Amino acid sequence: MALHPAGRPAELAHAAGVDATAEMPAAKAPEASPDSNAVTARSALSTSSSIRLGVGDSTVDLIDSHVVLPDGQVVLAVDAMSRTGGLLVAARGRPGAVRLDVTQLVPVAVRSRVRAKVSMRGTVGRFDPASLDSCDGDTLLSLLDLPPVALWAVEPADVRVARDNSEATTSVTAYRAARPDPLAATEAVHLQHLSRHHRDVLDRLATLIDPVLTAESARVVPVAVDTAGVVLRAEALDGHADVRLPFAKPITGSAGLAEGLRTLLATAGRRPFRATVDVGCPPAASCDLPAAACGLPTG
């Protein structure tokens, strides 16, 4: 039977106490940029609260019951005595016998929210506690938050990413080497903060979009932000257009987001702009964060 990591409390308590934000020795820079589909797959799997598990003709949606390990394995918490657990027992060791599906959504209220769909086929087996040795503190804490039932590990065999009516396969090697986007876990918080408290900033950023797109738009909404830039959606009654505004340099975490946005605002300068009204939200509230925490100009 698969084991839950709670069976090793002393080791977990010690490992989880390690400061995951401590500075690590500089690593050799990669020779090539990460596979974008691999990053999307890792980001979607790591941040989604639900995952669909398929075994044979049976499917079940697992809520808050999975964790992605640093090497790309997906750990599932499923009661071994349940019907789904029985199916996993029968599927153990069979290459590609299980399928995992997640849907990555735009984390704000807009139309056409589906950003990407990630599908993985893999081989399921019992969770090996030795895998804990390669986990960082955040991953260990996430494992401890799983339901206290049997744990199973899915080794990826095939990873696919579908978006914009197309599907691409990313190599397992690229998937394992990739990491979630640095802002994936906090993206929703940042986008909602921009929408609710800094609509004036969004209006300034909108001046960087082709005026043809914004002339008839009902509103401009931030729908994505990642290490490379922010995506604004010019939303009209009969459709929308998404435009990426790239940052001057990649940002490596939430702390760098304000700087990236300020640089974009400097590019926008004092260009004339038309304030848009977000009909889906009440009037913008003033930002209640300390200036040092927010870092964005207001007004």
C-alpha cells in the first residue's frame, strides 16, 4: 500500500524547516530557453486545485488531492480502499495506463476563460518516500496538506498542451526540466489587485496597445502576467483581442512585478488615454497596501 509522508514526521519536520527562499549557489545558465509548453504544463499542474484522473473508462475529479514534485512526478492522494484506489492498484506498473487532465483558466472574470488544457499519460505506482529527499520545503508542506490516505506517484510518459484550437506534445525531458512560471502561484492575486485598485494604471498601459483595438472596447482587463510580461484584453461587445506587453527584462518573482510595470508605465509616458469603465466591477477602491508593498503609482 502507498504511504503518506506523515509516516516520517521527524525527517519532514526537519526538511520543512529549511528556508526555501535562502540564496542558493549560482547555477550555470541554461543554453536554451525553457520549452514554453513544458512551462505551461508545469504551471497548470502545480497551481490547479483540481485534477481529473482517468483509469481505463473511469474518470474522477480529485480536489486538493495532488502535488507535483520537483522532478515532474504527480502525487495523488486516493484511498486505496475506494473504487478509484482499486483501479490504481490494478493499473500499477502499466505504461501510460492513467491519464491526468487539468484546465488552466484566466483567473479573472472574463469571457473565453480557458487558457490551456494539459493532458498527461503516465505510469502509476506507490509513492516512494525516498522521493522526499529531493523535495524543497514548500513541496514537503504541500504533501503534508494532502488528505491522510494512500499516496500514488504518476511518472509522466506523454505530455500534451492544447490551446487556441491546436495541440502540441512536449517531450518528457523538457517537462521534467521545466519549472512553473515564477508568478504562476500568485498570478490571480496580482491581476485582481490591478483590476480593483489600479484601473488608472491599466488605462495608461492601454495606450501601448494599437488604438484601433481599444477605440471600440468596452473595457481593458489584465488577463495574464508571467515572467515575460503582462497581457491586456481589449474587450468589446462582439469579441476581444489579447495583447502582450513584454517587460524590459524577465522578472523572477512577485517582488519584481512592480518594477516591471513601472518600466512599462514609463514607456507609456504621458500619452493621451481614454479611461475605460469596467462594467463588471464597482468603482475602483484605493489601494490599501503600504507603498513599499505595492510599489505602483496611483492617480
